[in-house]
Amino acid sequence: MPKSQFFAFISATSLFLGATAAQAQSHWRIEEHSSYGPMLSVAVEGEITRADVQTLLTAIEYGSDVQNRLLVLSSVGGDLRAAIKMGRMIRRHDFDAVILPDHRCLSACVFLLAAAVDKNVQGSVGIHRPYFTSGTPNEIGREIRALKAEAVSYLEEMNLPARLAEDMFSVDPGKVRMLTDRELEDYRLSSKDFVAQESDTHRMMGDLNMSRAAYEAFRADLNYSCSVFMGRPTRMQECVQEIAQKHGIPLGASK
């Protein structure tokens, strides 16, 4: 299933977001779609807490046979260490992520976005450093340094630049720095993990018996011609088929 069509379908249905911040709880469902098959969708809303770790684990266990897995993010942040624990589960189980229009992913939520294999940002993303409610200056200093070191290690594990942690910890916790489209691209927060992308490229080249140059030409044409149909799954699928035919690729192979 092309990811562009998958995200377009999610955008069109808007899934099941709608809990208030006071509820602040992740929830999930498995649904069947005629074109895409079963989908495990996990929505993370409100404040991230340790309880969300268990919710995600439960969703993964129930959806162990489901190949399409999506994280739907609309969170103001929360427990950073809980987010990192969830993030490792997200990457291990190959979740993609989407932030729908008019929704936000702030603070610790960014660590969930970072873990997704493919990231589709239609809403907004903001960063700042964690805040502390108690502790002496020395204790807070040690904890900030420890958290920053954990953040750097985690982001590198997710194939994201360590400078994201530096920039994150440079923003006062009482403020939020909203990231521009260019910054999202530079931090690799709005695209597919480059290791997964390279792996997919080599697999597709083998499946289609194409050279790297021919495959990249096909991919560029696909992105240029079909991206305008985001949000229109049927027309997107037709476009993919048209471009595949243009490049001499069997219709079934392009999917």
C-alpha cells in the first residue's frame, strides 16, 4: 500500500480524535478497509503519562497480526521518559505517524513522532525543554544533563540529528518554539526514516528489476505527479497506476 494513499485515507476519515485534554489518554482500534486491509490505529492525545506505555503495549499485543500500524498524534507533551519508552516500542513495531490538520505535537510528543518510520505532518510541531516542579539547583542541573544525554542517545538511535536535542533544551519550558516546514525537514521529522527508505529502495529495485537511476526517475515522477491528490485516495491510486504504466512497471508491482 503506498504511504501517500494511506495518509490520504487517514486525513479523509480523521480517525477518532476528540478526547479532551483532561482525559489525556491514548486509545486504539483495529479497523478493516476494503483497499488497505486491517489497520491498527493508536491515538495519543492530551498529556503523555506512564499509563500510555501500557495502552500502547496492549494495542500492539492485540494487533500483532496487523501489518499497517499508525500513530495519530495530538498531544501537548508530558512525561519524557514515558515517551522515550513508547518511542522504542513504536520503532520496534514499525509504526508510521500522522499529525492531522489543526492538531499539535509538542514537547515530549516529538519523541513519539521521531520514532515513527514514516512521518506525515499536516498539523504543527513545537519543542521546548522539560520543566521540573521540585529539587535543588544541583539536583535540577543533574537531571537536566541526564535527560539531555538520554534525548541525544535516543534521537541518534532513531536516525535523527542530535542537534534537535540541543535546540530543544535551549527553549525555556514556559515557551514553545514552533517548527517551520524547513526545520521539520532538516530535523528529519516530516519524512521517512532514511535507513528504512534505503532498504525499501533496494527491495523495490530488485522487485521491479530496475537500475537505481531508472527507479529514482520513477519515484520523482510519482511524487511530482501524484502528491496533488493527497486526501483523494481513489484519484491517488489512479495516478500511481498511470505513472507506473508510463515507466513500464506492471500495475500490481507499483503497489
